[in-house]
Amino acid sequence: MRDLAALIRLTHIIRRGGYQIVHTHTAKAGFLGRLAAALAGTPIIVHTVHGVTFPRHVPQPLRAFYLLLERIAGRFTHQFVTVGEDMRSQYVQAGIGDPRAYETIYSGMPLHEFIEAGQVTASERARLRAALGFGPEHRLVVMAARLEARKGHGYLFEAVARVRSRHPGMRVLVLGDGPLRAALEVRTRELGIDDVVSFLGHRTDFASMLAAADVSVLTSLWEGLPRVLVQSAAAGKPILTFDVEGAWEVVRDGVNGFIVPSRDIDALAGRLDQLLRDRVRAEAMGAAGPARVSSEWTIETMVDRLDHMYQKLTDERAA
């Protein structure tokens, strides 16, 4: 009932505003917003896909329902913007909208602080690590993600438990907060790794955390295009990630990090062990990261490409 009320109100707002373009984002807002725009007679409807709304990890009936909604909304979407090529491929293959109506525009983000984080001096890096309570004997693994099921923290903890005996100096910094914090803290105690895992909560200094870290990990089960991978590459950190949407657009396996099959704890533990054991190779992989992050990821590029797209769509509609 609330969704219906929202749809009616959105339709009224859009019709009253007389907008030439309605550009929607995210799952429910994307569906209701596009439906409202169509009911209001908006000439140009654009939708940005930030993540696949019908991931293979959800139950099949629910996945089929979400896919049906996307196909319905796709019928009155004039332009799709995907933040990664993986999502573009999945949506086109799923028969959502016109394949010609897709364009990939990466989500722009300020990267200068992350690039600077990768260029800190040895003394500054030592100071950052000391402020966190760590010395040169420690190897810091950082994971920044909301503490929710789809981020897969439990897989990282399982891998950490398997390699901890070989790396007594390993410490894991978990950045972020969320509904699973208490359960994840219990899980670290069950695995006997609560002495090496620190839950630091929500942080606004991720660049500094990366400057202090040795390895950046992401174990998400599904994503759009993980910004944390772009930021980690810009900061010059070797990356260890599950084979999630967007990973291949940032990480070149064996060059600036490793991509392992989703949910494969053996592979995850093996690559984590390798990055912690071979410091020289890990540092070389980190150094290769900034080259993987081009101007395509800047806010300026994103805005320019969106502006060009809007101009093209309005010119075509006028014609």
C-alpha cells in the first residue's frame, strides 16, 4: 500500500514538474520512478543500474519476480546506464530493454586522496600503523564493507583461521558497520581469531587505512562495480577479491591482485597466504594498481559523459 501511495505521489510530482528527463537509480526506486515517469508522460526515462537486482544467490522464485519487474520497467526505459560492463552483459542477456539502449558510465569518485595514500613515505606509513597499534612486524589485511550477509565476511574469517598459524603477525581490520556485527564478532570467537580481527566500525578515513594496510580484501557475493576495488587499486594495494561483478574491470588476476571463485574458501586462503608470505610480489602487485585506474573513474568524466548522453537523448527526441 505504501508503494502504491508512493507511485501516485511520484506521478503527480513528475507531471506537475513537466520534466524532460527522469533519471532513476536503485531497485525499488528505479521501478516505481520509471513507472511514475511513464504514467506522467515523461519523454525521456533513464535508469542507472548500480547492481544486478536478480543475483543468482537469491532464491529462484524471488529472482524470477525481480527479473519480471526489470523486464516490465525496461519496456518504458529509453536509456540504461550501467556502472560496469558485467552488469550490461547480464541485463542484455536477460532480455531487459533494447540492447542498443545501454551505455556504461563508471561511477565517478574522488581518487586523489587514495592516490596520495599510495605515495606516503615510509615514516608516515609507520606513524599511521603505530596510531592503530601495529608495528613493522605486522601484516595488515583490510576489508571495507557494510556488515551484511551479501558482503561475505564469514568467508574471509574462515580463510584467516586457516592461515593464521603461518602468519603470527597477521592482523585483520574490518571497516564498516551493519546488522551482522554482533553475529560476526561471535563468529571470530568461534574460529579462535578474535585476537587478530578488529572491528573498527564506520570510518571516514579509508584512504589512511589503505595507506597503513598491506592487502585489501573483498568477499562480496554480488555487487555493481565495487568502489572499494577502484580505491584500493588507486592506493597501490594488492587486491584479493571474489569473482564478483566488476572485479575484472579493476583487477587483472596475477598483476595487481588475485580473483578467486566466489565462496571458494580454499582458494581464498591460498591466495591470502601467498600475499602475506611473498612480500616482494605483493608490493609489486600493489604498485601495478594505479595504472588500472584511469580518468574513466573520475567525477569529471562521469559528469561529462552523462551530460553528453542527456544532450544526445534530447536531440533525438526533438528530431
